[in-house]
Amino acid sequence: MSKYILIIGACGQIGTELTLTLREKHGGEHIIASDIREGNDELMQSGPFEILDATNYDALEEVIAYYGISEVYLMAAMLSATAEKFPMRAWNLNMNTLFNVLNLAKDKKIEKIFWPSSIAVFGPNTPKEDTPQNTIMEPSTVYGISKQSGERWCEYYFNKFNVDVRSIRYPGLISWKTMPGGGTTDYAVEIYHKALTEGSYNCFLEEDTKLPMMFMDDAIRATLQIMEAPEENIKERSAYNLAAMSFTPKEMAENIKAVLPKFKITYEPDFRQEIANSWPSSIDDTTAQNDWGWNAEFDLKKTTQVMLENLKK
Ligand code: AKB
């Protein structure tokens, strides 16, 4: 393989595992990791790394030209909880990085883009259960507004300029290699760490708040699958619904208790409850299944088993 791929936001929760998987697949030298700070040892030692602020078009263009990059995965973003605290910073980061990458593709400096969307594009007026691919959206969070706008821009650049940009609406992602930061679904990772270190967890969401979630291995597999699919199979140029499992904090706690019987959970909802209340409880991803063969492999039981096994080490 001769192509070179750039990961922007390579040190974050998804970026880290995506970079490592792509390096295993294509060879470390072909996958250029970039972020505004350095990542963990495994990431830093397995291939090239650049300090890069992707809101800076010139700096981004320079890295792309230097390595002869043809594909970009734009994983840098401010997530839902932090974005409520810093609306303008979130808007600038989430939108300017996307425009920079879309414009590089429009000017034929790169060939293909992956840009992540989120279940946050949906809002309080969206059907809550089995949320369809195409439905009422009306997001009520800063992050959701930026992701919905991003989806519209991706579709616009595809229609107007034939930019090959592909996207998934990720649910909450559960992983053990890197912590999430600033999201509303972060409880579903923190809970495993606290279960092992303290035997208890104080959850910032109510016990019956059901949200769509996915284990990281599934999320990475979906990301590679949509990027490798033939162009004609990608019929949604905004973003695809993607699902694996849905559960409440209470159900998650019961699942952990089956392995760690002494585990205790308490509930102290904060401002993130309102964000969670505005999101779907479950997602219909039939379109992704039909268009590019998506199918999840991890349910809650399997996720708990793998999370606890790896975090114990
Ligand atoms: C968040 O909670 O903000 C993210 C997301 C669902 O996009 N994990």
C-alpha cells in the first residue's frame, strides 16, 4: 500500500485505537498521528507523530503536503458536556477543523475524509426508541448543533464538489485503552474504573436513563468498514445511524455486580442529565446494515467482561 493517512486528534479516546489499528493494518510509517499534545507510549512509538492544531489551515496543509497524505480521519472535537461550558470554543473547534479538511478535499489536496457525527444530532422532539436514519432532529445542545451542521456541510461538499466524505453517528463509546473526555456518556467508562479501584461509583445520570452505547472494537471496525466500502455503496452523505446496545446505568451496575458482587452504585444527576434526556434511547441502523454490511458484535455482557479483564491488568 502506498497511501498515507493522517489522523487528527489521534491521542483522544477514538483516535488512539483508530491509529493503532490502522498502523497494524497498513504499517506504522503510513499512518501519521497528530494532536495538540502527545499521546500514550504505544501511540508515540508505533509511527510518525506531529503536533498539529487543525484549526490552522496553513499548518494542516503543510503536514498534508510533507507526507503526501491522501486520507484524513478528523477525530478532534469538543464533546457534549464540555461544549455546554464553552459554546464558542466548541463551535470554532468542531466547525473550523471540518471546513479546513473539506476545503483541502475540494481543492484536490486529499482524496477521502472520515468525520465522526454523533447521536447528539438528535433532540427532544426526535422519536426516542429505534430512532430512524431520517427523522426530526432539532438538537438542543451546542455539540449536537455543531454535529448536525457538520452533517449538512459534508452532504453539501459531496453534492457540489464531489468530496468523498463519510460519516457515522457514534453512540456513547466504551473503551479501556484511553479515557473519554467531556462527554455525557463518559459514565459508562468511569464506572468500570471505579468498580475496580473503589468498589463503588457515584453516577452523574439517573438510574433509568437509557442511552445507545457501543464497545470501541465495534466502533473501530465500523469506521474502517465504511471507509473501505465502494463509493457507490455510501448513499448517505450526511452520516449513518449506528447501533450496538442500549442500557441504563442501573442495568450496567447489575451487569458489573454479576462479576463483582460487592459493587455499589449511587446516583447524583448533574447538568449532563438534561443533555442525556434530549438524546435517543435506541437507534435503528438498518440503513448502515443494508448499505455497507454493518453488524455489531459486542453486547453489554461481553463489553463488561473485556473491560474488567483489561483494566485489572
Ligand atoms: C458525548 O457524550 O458527548 C459523546 C457522544 C455521544 O457523541 N460520547
